[in-house]
Amino acid sequence: MSANSHLDIGDRIQSNRVHGSLYHDEQIFQEELERIWFKTWVYVGHESELPNNNDFIMKSIGPQPIIMVRDKSGEIQLLQNRCPHRGNQVCVKQKGNAKLFTCPYHSWTFANSGELMGFAFPEGYEGHETADKSKLGLAKVPRVASYRGFVFGSMAEEGPSLEDHLGGAAEMLDRVCLTSPEGEIEVTAGFLQHKTRSNWKFLVENETDGYHPAFVHSSIFGVADSGIGALYSNKSTALARDYGNGHTEIDLRPEFRKADVPLQWFGTTAERLPDYVASMNAAYGEKRAREIMIDGTPHAMIYPNLFIAEIQLFVIQPVAVNETVQHVTALQFKGAPDLNRRMRQQTMGSVGPAGFLLADDSEMYERTQRGVQSKNPEWLFLGRGEQREYRDDDGFRVSHATDETPSRGIWRHYRALMEA
């Protein structure tokens, strides 16, 4: 048992502070898997990763491996990568195209929609000729839903709809798609994987923490010379927003609108991407296209694992109480080849093997993971900006970009899920 086992979740989460054990207690981590990762909606992948019928790609829900497949009828299925016979993994390739999956252990064969098609040496099974195979297929994720091409899965048979789960945060995904002349994104650039020795919740909080960039990322801001640092300064007009249900955002649009320069969110100018600008003007009209290109894509965290970082898409995967993998790819906008090329280059420069950005964050994650295991005091303070937090016109909590409004919102939702 944990040394803090006498504390329940309610004791460990207060209005402006949380107990350090929430990040390193193994028992709590196991409860999180059951109450959050295997119960709520979790982002799994994007429809564009499966362009053809019978395409498949390996994904996960928490630490559990999942096969995301577009079956022969074109429907997207989420299958557990586990043979019902002896538990072996039936798919060992990262991605491909296959109508059937055959378990390498005893050669049970399954359709890519999950049904058992047959087993080797069938005469060993009594009544094999008339046996009901329907209960021996690959287990399916009970609920699968998609929003604007973003595919989510829920291991719970019942619960809120995906629309209810996303709530007002769905508008952030709408904004991502608006940046494309064709209204769609594509996840086709391939993923980088970064492993960090840290609890997954540090990553979720950090993604919309506007307090750290001016300090942790000062090196890359200095090299890039793009004015990004000013977005997170004490004088910034950018906002931190809590959408509820754990979804949060650093809304940089007030700063971009004040500058009134298209594509400043990407650190470039319209003159450098003439084909993209022309396509946007044709798609939306010059006035609306200009508004979209000024606002840019959001800095958005969809709880518990999807992070849109303007030009990149991150998927957070908890592996252990003190180990997390980040899967990162460059966003690609349908109908925007010139912008996409620069998206890929900039992603490699910021989060690639030699990039500064993710290395900076990973160092902070691992240091905090070590720090929270210290004794007396064991609490972490999350009270920045409480006194200036207010409700926006849509009823969402907002405050200054450097305030901890997002973290407090994340923990309120976490507590609700863990106590449900």
C-alpha cells in the first residue's frame, strides 16, 4: 500500500493545490487507467491515416495496443490486438493493408472487422463444424466516434456521447480544419516518438501552461527570432481558457489580431506562401480567408491525450506511473502543399532529434517527477491568477495566458472522473 493510502482523491485535490502523490502513486495510476483511460473518450487516430479499405495502423488507448483499421466496407474499427485464444498479439506490423489478421501462435485467423474466420486443425474442437464463432472474435472497442476526421474510442459500453465529451472544445478542432483550403487536415507526415520518465499528467498540464514558455523555451525563441516569446510575456493579451471536461487552451488570437498580420501565427508572411494564400482566398473569400490566416490554428488540449500545438499534433500515451510516450507529427492541411512542406521542416526543427522545444519540456517533466517524490512539503501550488479569473461570453473560465486556469480546470475534471 502507498504511504499516502489514507488520503482519498478528495483529500489530495483542493481548489488551488494538489498532492504530489498523485503523480507517483502506483495504485492511483492503476485507478486512472480504469476510471479515465478505459472509461472516457480517448483520441486514437485520424481517418486520413487509413485512406484505403483494408488499411490498418497500430494505435493505443492508454498502455493498451489497438488496431485501427478501415475494414472492407470502409468502416473504421478499433480492435484490441489480442487473440482470444491465448492472448498473443495478432498484428506485429506498425501499419499496412490486410483483409485478414492471423495469430502467429496457433494460426487463428480473423477478418479485419474482428470476426473469427477459422482456426488451425479444427477437428480438435468438439462440434467445430457448427461451432458459433461469434464469441471468439477480436474484442472491439465498444464505442467509436469521429469528429472532423478525429477518431475517438471509449472502452465503456455506455456514457456521454463524443459531442457531449467535447462540448465547447469542439470549436478548437473546427478551427484546425478551417486552416485548410479544403476544410480538412491530414495526418500523413509520420510520427516521432519521445519517451519521458514522467507521469502523464505533467504533460497534460504543461501543454496549456502559458507560464513556462518565456523561461523554459527562451533558447529556441532567441534562435527563431519570431516574436513568440512576447505571446507569453506578462504584458500579453493572450488568454488561458478552461472549456470544462478537462479541455483547455492558450488562446493567442488576441495577440495575433492586435498585430493584424496574416500567417504571423506561423512565423511567416503571406508573400512567402502565395499558393496557400490564393487557395484560401478562393475557398473562403478574401475577407474571411484573411481572418482565418490571422487567427491561425489553436494551442489546444483535448483531454486526456490530444494536443494541437499550432503546427503539430501530439498524442500522449501513459505507459507506467512514471513513464509516458509522446507521439508527434506535423499537421498537414489538405490542399496546401507549400504550407505543409514548411510545417514538416519546422516540426523537425522544434521537436525532431536535434530540436530544442521538446527537449526543454522533457527535462522539466523528469525534474518535476523527481521533485514530487520529496517529503514535507508534498503539495504543489496551482493558485496563480485565481483573483483575476472570470467567465467569458460563452461561460468558460478564462484568465491571463500565464495563469493556472487550465491546470485547475484539468484537476476539477480529473477529480470528477476519479470519484464517479
